[in-house]
Amino acid sequence: MTDQTDRPESPIPGKPTSASRTTLSHIMTGSDTNLLGTVHGGVIMKLVDDAAGAVAGRHSGGPAVTASMDEMVFLEPVRVGDLVHVKAQVNWTGRSSMEVGVRVLAERWNESTPATQVGSAYLVFAAVDADGRPRPVPPVIPETERDKRRYQEAQIRRTHRLARRQAIKELREKRAAEGFDD
């Protein structure tokens, strides 16, 4: 199975990474541009969130909401006329949360050149029930060496997220105890 040492055995059967992996493709038009004439980063971010949300919903078997965007990196500008492919997969799962990794590729709509990676992102989704409360998700089962690497990297990001959250909480409590009202 997997090496999910920080997660007790789940009563829900695991799902392989490939079960929910998806690609969303969209051609960029003039209405997607920013003041520089390239595609607005927010348009790409929405596509990333849409693809990641579809993957999270597929993996968890129901509604999932965006809890955080851990990292969004823009590597190259996207232009009008580019065919953008947003590839997403579940990298890691907790009890009710999932990290979804996303790669953004772009190619000219009228050329036969290979697509170029133009961005990447990591998002955390929480599976929710009809009342908006967290619900359990199936463990993810990495299938390839790449999936296993992505799983391990996701665990590192999670550890850093939790440590950062705790350090900020402690700093705010200390400042409040010192009488600072920020």
C-alpha cells in the first residue's frame, strides 16, 4: 500500500493516484488579458482551482472546498491564442484534507510544437458533507515513483504549513500578552 506513517489505518479503501487525475484544457482569448496584453494570472489561478477542485471531488467522492493555495508559481507568460492544459492530481491525503498538485502547460493553438510548462501550484482541499462539516477521504495510493516522490514532498509541505501556523499563533499570543493590539 503506501507509507502513510502519520495516518492511522483508514476504514475507507484507498484510491490510486490515477483514479482522480484530470486535465482541463482552455483556449485563451482577448477577454482573458491583463494590461500587459498577456493572460491575467487570476484567469490561470481560476483554471488551477477548477481542475484541482474536480480532482478533489473525484477522489473524495463528493464536495470538497479549497482550504488554501500553498504555492502558485508562474514560469512563463501565457498569451492570447494559447491552448492551456491544467493537469491535476491528488498528491497526499489526511483524514479530511487532500493536497492537489497542478501543472499548467501552454501551447500555441495553431502550431504543432510541444506544450511548455508555464506554471505550477499546490492546493489543499477539505472534503465536506451537506452541512459543510469535514468528512473523511480515502487514502491516496501512489502508483509510480513520481507519485511516491510527490507524496513525500506533500508531507514536507504539510509539516511546514503546520509549523508556520503554530509559529504565527505563538507570536500573536506573545504580542497580545505584551499589550500590542494588532
